[in-house]
Amino acid sequence: MSFSIELPNRTGHGDPEKIDSSGHIVLIGANGSGKTRLGVWIEEHHQNKYTVHRISAQKALAIPEFAQLKSLEQAEKDLIFGRSDQHAAVGRKNQDRWGGTPATFLLSDYDKLLSLLFAKSSERDRKHTENTKQSQSYIPVADAPIDTIVKIWGDIMPHREIKFFDGKVLAKKTDEPEYHGKEMSDGERVALYLIGQCLCAPNNSIIIVDEPENHLHKSLVDKLWNKVEELSQTKTIIYITHDLDFASSRTDANKTWIKSYSGNNTWTWAEVPDDESLPESMILEVIGSRKKIMFCEGDAGSLDVTIYQIAYPNYHVIPRGGCEKVIESTKALRNNAALHHLDAVGIIDSDYRDSAEVTSLSAHGIQTIAVAEIENIFCAESAVRVVAEHLAHEPNEAVRKVTQYIYAALVSFCRETRKPFL
């Protein structure tokens, strides 16, 4: 089924705007950008046209001792609408499922999820028994969601087992005693919860998942959601996250950047731009930062990054490896029409560049330091004096010792290499 998914008009006025819904969708934004409230808006705006199942970030993960056994219809209504009587309806979801406060309500429906999982297995068994009696021959048993969960669990947590028995969830680590599901870790419980919710959402539905990475170890997140997406071919998943790594991991998803929320259902947003010269992971890092951007040489954790981040605390420093990558990234970001509003600069070693090249680079926002390599800064007299004062040493004496040390090192190098000392 093809969905036509809309967001509020990005200008704050006019009709909602359609976004690319050809695949799954990632809405990414910083804390305070109104992501959860946007998820509520999407649910309420689309629920009269499609089946929309929203999984809140605010959720209780308590697993009951026993799941209450219900009929399939009763269990489905309970999970989707928040009640199972004759009044269960889309129009009452706000109150019955979300307590009248859909953006902040603590969703407590683990018991309802387990009831539906057991009800689906019971219905599968009933139909299989009925069909077998009629055919009087063996019929292969189709997987119920519980069987699928057990298989996924074995793939993403190979050293842990899970099973569903007599209304209970049981877990077991390799070579250790079995324990009740209520004793599982937060990561185990949320993994079971998220897989179950997505599998139980009706076919041809929109699933909104707020903070899909919450409580999950980074090594599990990709595996879990890759499996869920593989089993959700008839569903569209809308992820709401602030996690850049998670957003980058959804390689085939359409991504939208939520910039800010102004109240009254007004959000500022934009599609995450494409740029062949800038990796998507870096674009997400750039747009997710509230600081100005500085590209530098080196890799994560290198001396370059450490020095520049301390020297320029108002910038978000991003290492790009060699100087050519710094130049390329700075130019690309400053020239990208969708990102030109971001204040981006580059800083590189001089590497003996002539003045004409330094001037040319400066015109593109790329500054060249006054020494050949960043390490040479520590040999500058002014830097030596600052360090000496900080360590309570006499600055003039420190400068003299450093100068003698460097001179001796250069003389030794020239003797060993037979190069002239200039």
C-alpha cells in the first residue's frame, strides 16, 4: 500500500506538505525541537485515513507475571485503541490510549501487547486444528508473531533464549537457569516490546516509533530494526530520533530535519540535503549541531581536534583526515544551497603554502595556521611561556631550555642525515 504522508507546512502557514513516503522515514532533531509533538500531530492528522500505531518514548516496561488471555478481537482493540468494548474507536484513542495527554502520557501497555501475542498464537492454533480436521492430512504450521520473535531474538541475541509458555515470558542465558521475563534487563525488555509492537501493528499501517534506540545497546540497534523492516513490507515506519548514528544507519530511509518548534502546531523543518561530496553521516552531524562548524585535519581523538576544540569552544570541530578533505568539505558546505546558512570554516596546516595560496583559501573560509604542522605550535615561544606559567615554572628559563633542546635535536638530525643545518 502506498501512503501519502504529510507534515505541517514548513512556513507555519498554509496546507500541510507531502513528504517522500516511498520508504521508511526518519525525523531527526535536537532535544526541544518538538519531535514528540510532531509525532502526535502525524498520528492525529492521518489516523482517519490510515491505521496509525504510535509507540511512545514514554513507556512502562514492566512485564506482568502472567498475560491475561483474551480473544483476538478484544486483544487487538485493547492494544490499538486502549479499550476493547463497543466504544473502542479511532476518535477515542486520544483519551483511551493516551489519557488525554498524547505527548507526555506514560504508555503502559506491555500487558496488552503480550495478551495480543498469545491471542494470535491461539487463533493460529485454532485455525490449523480446524483445517487439519477438514483435510485429514498434515498441514504445515504457519509462524505466529511469537515464533517470529523467537527467531529474531536468536539472531540479535545469540547467547540468550526467549520463550512464551502458559501466559508467561521466560528467558535464559546460555548454561544458566531460566528466569521470568520481568527479570530481564531494560534492553531485553524494550527489544521484545518494540519487535512485538511492530509485528502486531496491522498490515498496511503507519508505525511511528519515538526514540527507537532508547535502552538498546548500539550493537543491537541496527540488527533489530533491520529485522523489523524486513518483516514490515506492508507497513511504513516513521522513526523519531535525535541519535545521529541511528539516523545514519537507516540508509534507505527518507530523512527530514526538524529544526525547531514554535507552538501552535508550527515546526520549522527541511529535507536532509544530498551532496555527493559530503557523507550523509557528516551532514546529519552538521545539521544536528547548534554551534558553528569547523573542519580540521586529523581523525577523531587526534591532536588537531583536541587543540581546536579547546581553542574554539564556540565551534563544533569535525576532523576530515587530510587537508584536501578539509578544503573540499568546507567549500561543499558553504556552497550547498540547503546548508549555506550554516557558518562553516576550515583550518589547515600551512605545509609551506605560499601567500597567494593562503589568500585564495581564505576567500573560501579556509584559514591556514602560521606553522607547518599543528605540533609546531608547542614550540612557539608564546605557547612555551603560557605553559610554563601554568605549571609555575620561570618562563624565561623554560624558553631557554626548550630552545636548547630543539637546537640540539636539529643538529643531531642534520649530522645523521648529512643534511645542511640552515
